[in-house]
Amino acid sequence: MKGLRLEDGELRFVPDLPPPDLPPDEALVRVLIAGICNTDLELARGYYPFAGVPGHEFVGVVERLGADVSAAEASRLVGKRVVGEINAVCGACRACLSGLEAHCEKRTVLGISGRDGAFAELLTLPAPNLHRLPDVLSTEAAVFTEPLAAALGIQEQVPIGPSDRVLVVGAGKLGMLIAKTLARTGCDLTVVTRSGASLPEPLRARGAAVCLEEDIENAGFDVAVECTGNPAGFVIARRALRPRGTLVLKSTYAGRLEVDASALVVDEITVIGSRCGPFAPALRVLEEGGVDVTPLVAARYPLEEGAAAFEHASRPGVLKVLLEIGGE
Amino acid sequence: MKGLRLEDGELRFVPDLPPPDLPPDEALVRVLIAGICNTDLELARGYYPFAGVPGHEFVGVVERLGADVSAAEASRLVGKRVVGEINAVCGACRACLSGLEAHCEKRTVLGISGRDGAFAELLTLPAPNLHRLPDVLSTEAAVFTEPLAAALGIQEQVPIGPSDRVLVVGAGKLGMLIAKTLARTGCDLTVVTRSGASLPEPLRARGAAVCLEEDIENAGFDVAVECTGNPAGFVIARRALRPRGTLVLKSTYAGRLEVDASALVVDEITVIGSRCGPFAPALRVLEEGGVDVTPLVAARYPLEEGAAAFEHASRPGVLKVLLEIGGE
């Protein structure tokens, strides 16, 4: 099969990758489309050790199921368009048994850790990871399910209501998606950008404002969501908070972060790491059109031009770059 | 008056400090006894800029009140034994008006910031800061009100119940006080110590266990409270947590702390800074004998030997050192 392969920090298109073996409890999925995420860019830069096919945001069609998958699952899935939760879990460890499956101690993660991902014609995932798409939902919108779920995950960890003043630091692809989900809470929302570029109309229509870094100091926000993944973004988010405010870390960081821990104690700040989120609500939000994701698409590339797609996705200010992999 | 004075990182006994001016809305308090806290040791080491009389844990007797204090307050306070909340606040800023008085933007803090403290014969504080002591409560126990309030503050920020596995990192004076308050929640409590020294009987009787640093890795605690104020303590607390666990920072840190922020995101850890706490519940707990603080007293010194008292308090493993300042 065709696919992109990452090894020793080098990303290559490979025309003849061996197709994945199908474990008995998994589904073989033919990928239609996949999105490039910052984590993919960081993997390609060698920030995290991973060799294999990257990619974890995808829409595909279930081709066939392993021998142990039930007939009920088969009739639910085969031939259907699906998205997939990216953590493949054991179901038996301490984390799984306490309801924290996304933190399974033995997990593999699609295209990130221990498992080939979505930037290829075929992938496998455990059958329970797959969610069928509503017919009304376009494939292009559905490819945002995983990052939209991650954005919604914030609200599972931090209660955000209409009286909260919330700052989103970073207007990239993740920041914009988070801003769009947070706007639905009715909160008083501000997005900080480097350039002061204005926000897209749907966010402005919901009352979201934009501001520059220099306007943030001591602004007394209740919650700040750091989406840039760089230390400067952390500092902006930290400075923006009121005492007892909450800083949501929503991006991975290359290397270590230097923190003024005494100031966190004195101001009694909460810093909360946030990674994945729930797929079912993300699909509901997409189906009802609650978050319009298609304006976030910056470009589409065929799989063969994966390296160019990565280069495009890594340019400052570029939103979502998609890889078109299979036809429907 | 007699007092200790800190200037340019040097602590001296001064026999003839000028007595404090009494502002119209404050109370003049004759100090009976005062406790040395790690913050005092850090001030004396020059970690934070402060020149003046240090000390913020005290019991005193109200000598007289400023001209603007009401007659009702006067009858409540004059001649009575009191403890005092350490943040003197404006009542009018954004923090005060939102119920976060301890974070007042214009606050001074007794013996820490902008206000002379308790290591002298006299101090002043706003009258509303003062809490009368129940007659049954000894002066020596009452001097623990402020640190006990700080320990109880954890439970105002993080719900801790009988099913929670909680680790206290550091068995110093603050760690022991925190362990004693947490034990009252019925939680499954462990204290990590460098030496593996056993815990005092009342904690063991409540089922608290002790463990060594090397037993902590991947132990899956729900909550870890870092009381050491050093980066090694932070690492121990971090490693002890389960995914989605909570790390309470309960100590100030000299310098900056290096944090693996990506790991906080991947494991979805919450880090929460915690400083002051509520005096009224601390006094209730002391009055009912719920936390026995007197075994924490390591030594008593007269004010004249303040430098020796500080030296004693800074030795590893030494618990609370008290300064005896006035007679009752």
C-alpha cells in the first residue's frame, strides 16, 4: 500500500508499504482523508521517538474485521464511514479499570506510539474505537472529530460557564478549534494573537475578541488555554490569569518548561494538562453544525506529496492541511 | 521595643526598635509567642526582598485600637488573646470585591511584604484580621493557627475524601501538620521521608504509612502534596501520581522550577498552588483537639536569641521553633 513513513526524523512517501496485519479484535480501515496535527509536525522534527506511519486524524471506511469481532460489530461497521479514537487500550490495567482508558498503561496510540497511523491507505484499530459517521456529516468535516474531541476535553476537566472570562493563547488550528468550542459556552472569550489579525466572522459574531500579547498583563482572566506549545505562550497565559485562575496546557512542549513555581503558589494558580477528549459529543457538535470546521482547511494534498503537505502545515499561520488518501 | 530585624539578608536582635505607629483602623497587639516558618528562613536567606521585622505566626494580646475602630470591635478585642490573619487588604480592588481578599492587589503581608511582623514585642494588624482565642486553647497550641489554616486550605481547593490515596512529600513542620489534617479526612495517607523515619504515633494510629522515595515511582496516588520546596520533592510528587492526579504545591521555591510540561499534558496532571487558608476552621480544629500540634514544638528561644533560633530551625529534620516574646 501507499503511505508516509517516518524514521530517524525523516518523512518519506513509500509506494509499497506492507499492508498492516489484522489482529483478531481489530478492524481494517481504508483511509479516505487525514489531517496533519502539530503532534505530527513534532514527530517529524524528531521531538518524540516514533518510527512508522504517522497520522491520527482520519476518516475511513471499514473494509473487514478480525476473527474475534462479533457479528453485531460487523453489521455496525463493515462498509461504513468511521472515525477512530486513537488510544488502543488493554482494558485490564489500573487506568482502564478506573475509567481512564485513555491513560491505559499498555496503550498504543495511532501514529504516535507503538502503532502505525493514518497517513497510509490502510490502518487497523480495535473495533470498539470506531465511531460510525452520521450520513449528513461530510468526510471533510468529520476529519476534525479527533481535534474537536480534544478541544471539548477541556470542558470535561474545567467547568466553563457564561460568566467566565476565558483567554485562548494561539490562533493556530488547535487554538481556533478550541475558541469555537469555548464560544458555545457563552463565556467572555478573547483570543490572543501575535499579529493582531482579526478573527473569522463566526467567532466575532459570537462576541469573541482578539487582543495582542501586550494587552494581556494583569488582565484578570479566569481561565487561559495555552495552545501554542512554546514557553512564550505559557508566560502569556500565566500573566493573563487572576489569582486562583486556571491555566490549561493543551499542547505538547519540546523540552522542559521553566516555571516560577513560587508565583504559582502565591497566586494559587491551577495548571491542568489536557490531552484527548470524547468522540461522541464531538460528532454531535459536528452533526448539528455547532462548530463550522471547514473554514479551517488551508490546503489538500495527495498522499504522494506528503512531504510538501508537512512543509505547508509547518508554516506560521497555516491552519489545517489535509491528505487525500482514498476515494469514497 | 525589642525585636528582630532583617536587612540585606542579615537578621539582628535590636533592643530599641521604634514601636509601630497605630493606623486608625488597626489594632496594636503585644506579642506573646511566635513561630518560625520556612518562609522566614527563606526571607533570612535573601530569597525574597524584605527589610523589617519578620514573623507571621503569633499569639498576642490586643493592647489598644486605632481611632476608627468601632466600640463593638473594641469590646471584642481589647485585652484579649488573639491570632491574626496575615494579609492586610484594601477591600476595594478586583480581588477583594470577588471574595479573594487573600489575593488583594494592594495587600501587605505581616512580616513578609510591606509590613513589620511578629518577631518583636508589638505589631499592628487591621482589627478584622484578628480572631479571639477560646479560653480552653493554650497559647502554645494557638501559635499553630496560621500554618494549620494553610494546611486546611488544601481541602478548600482540592476535594479529598476517604477513598483517595494521598501522598505527603516531606515530613517537616509543614508536612507533618498537613499529614495530620489530611488524616482527618479518612483518606489512605502516606508520607514520604528521606530517612524512612517512622511517623509519630497519632498519625500511625490513624493508619498513615511512611515510605521512601524509591517506593514512589508509578505508585498511582490520586493526590500528592509537595511540602519540601525543593525541585527533588516536586519530582517525587509528580512520579507518585496516577494519570489525572493532582499535585498540590504547598511550599515556595527558591528560583525557577524545570517542569516536563509535555508529561503533564500526556498524563493530564493538575498542578495547584496553595498558600493561605481559613482561620476559623483552624481554631475549631485546635479547640476540639482534632490535631495535636504541641508534639511539633522542637525548641523555644527568647527573642534575644533569635539568630540562634533561626539557626536551629534551619537544621534538617527540626520541626517548629518558637520565640517566647512576652508574658501573659
